[in-house]
Amino acid sequence: MGRRISNSPVVKYKYEVDGKTFRSNDREFPDGLEDEDIFGLYKKDNIIAIYYNPNKHAESSLFIGTNTMNYIFLCFSAIIAIVGLLFLFFIAIKAKIQSMNS
């Protein structure tokens, strides 16, 4: 199988927690951050801030927060939930009207 080619920058890094070394990489960066900015911030052998999960030290990221796709997914999910609730509401109203007419 061939290798997947990506134009997105990847920052590989290692960090230490409680004497244990972890290695990871990041492919997701905040919206609006250009490749040149990423390469400027993360030069080889630079000391940088790493955010890691205190309960699972192997889970880490260079950035905390969210990006636009997360908001789009959240809005889409909310719209589906509202449409579903409206559908259930109208079914309940229809059933009530039918029961009153019987």
C-alpha cells in the first residue's frame, strides 16, 4: 500500500512527565495559522509548551481549544436534534387530535 501524501505541516515532539518520556505529533493547528508561522514557532530543538492530559499522559497537544470544524459539527448536531424534537412534538399533537376525534 502506498504512503499518504499531505500538505499539512506535522510537528513531532517529545516531553517528559514523572520521569517517563512520551513522543507525539500534531497535525491540527488553530484556524488562520499559516504554515510559515508553524515552521517559525516550532524549529528543531526549540523548547515549547506541551499540553497533556493529566489522567492519560500519552495524550497531548500543542494547542488547547477548538477550531471552526468543531463549531460546524456542533451546530449541525443541534439542528438535527431540534428537527427530531419538532418531529416528535408534531407526532404527539397528531396522536392527541386523533384520540380526541375518536
